[in-house]
Amino acid sequence: MTKAYTPREYWDARLRAHWDLSGVGRGDYGVAYNRWIYRAQDRAVRRAFHHCSVDVSGKRVLDVGSGTGYWLGDDGGTPKFSIGNSAGNKLTWDGSTLAITGGFDIQNTSGSFNPTWNSGTWSPDTDPSGTIHYLDLGKIVFMWATAGISKTSASTDLIINNVPAAIRPVGNQNAFITDCQDNGVQTSCQATVYSSGLMSFDIITAGHAYNSVGWTASGTKGLGVWSLMYTK
């Protein structure tokens, strides 16, 4: 049985073992790779700003990363914090909700999550493991994976059910992914991100039609190395 994910235990152990960039990045690839990937992300953000004609000079910018696992304050064993002006712009955490008070011209929030899936028929009966990364620019979200996530299942659909609340769109948004895997064959699919936190993948079938239940039953299915962009 897979051990439940406990953020504090996980990050305490990880940072004790690797107090460097690999501790907060890709721990299996070493410091040099993580330095390179952070520089690549910086270039990608700059290109995105340039492409969208976003001028950051003189602007109020909110930049929220994954952090190092530290917290400020304790209320009955619950970590909490309030950073900023108590009567103005501030960032607060009450133990369950991260809240932003005040106005910002540009928001830049990066993070990642380990997807859980609607299908309960994976073989063996555990979800495919992997990490999906995202960059939240306020109105636009970039999402990507740097490694494939696939496994054998008897289901004919492919649905993630835990898209983080912060990057869920107001209305359902579609995007195109060119690296999906169906029964070991690379194909394309349409991703739909729902306001409910679901993310479904409709495979492209004969006649170039999208089919939400067109995946091969009892076959290997999943996602390769991909990226997409959608509006919130």
C-alpha cells in the first residue's frame, strides 16, 4: 500500500538530505541540472512576457514559489502566517487556505502536483506516479511534465481529479497535447481543464474526432513529455 503523502514529513526529510537546488527541484538529477532548468524557466517566463507584450518595469509583482517548507507561527499545532501589511497588501495562510489581500499588476506563481486519477482499475491498483508542473501568471496558466506518466488500466477514459484550486479556470478550457500514449502508441489528445478540478484527456480517433472514452481497454495509457497553456 502506498504511504499517504504528508507534506511536512516529506519536505523535512528531503531538505535534510539535499540542502540545495536539488532539494526543491528534481532531486534525482543533481544540482547542475536543476541550475540549468531554473535558468530555462527564467528564459521561458521572459519569452512569455515578451510574447504577451507584458512590461514588468515599475509594476507590483507577486511571485510565489514552492518554498522550502518553512512556516511562521503556530496555533494549536497548525502552522499559520501573515506576511505584509496587516491593513493592506498581505499574504496569509490559516492552515488550509492561502489568501492574497491587495492588488498586484502581475502574478507569478509556480508549483507542481502529483496527479490522482478517476480510474480505479490501474494494474496494480495504484495510480501512475509522476509530477505535473505549472506556472500561474494570473490570467494565463502554463502546465507541463518533464517525464512520462503512464500505466496499464482497464478504463477507456483518462481523467485527473486533483488540479490545484489556484489554477482552475472559471469556465472549462481546452488545450492540445501532442504526446499521449495509448496502448504503447504515441498519439495526440485534447485536454480539458474543468472548474471543478478535473482534467480529462480526449483521444483523437479515426476521422480526427475527439473521444473521451476512446482509450484502449486493458492497455497502457498516459501522458508523455508535454506542455499546454490555458486562460483562467
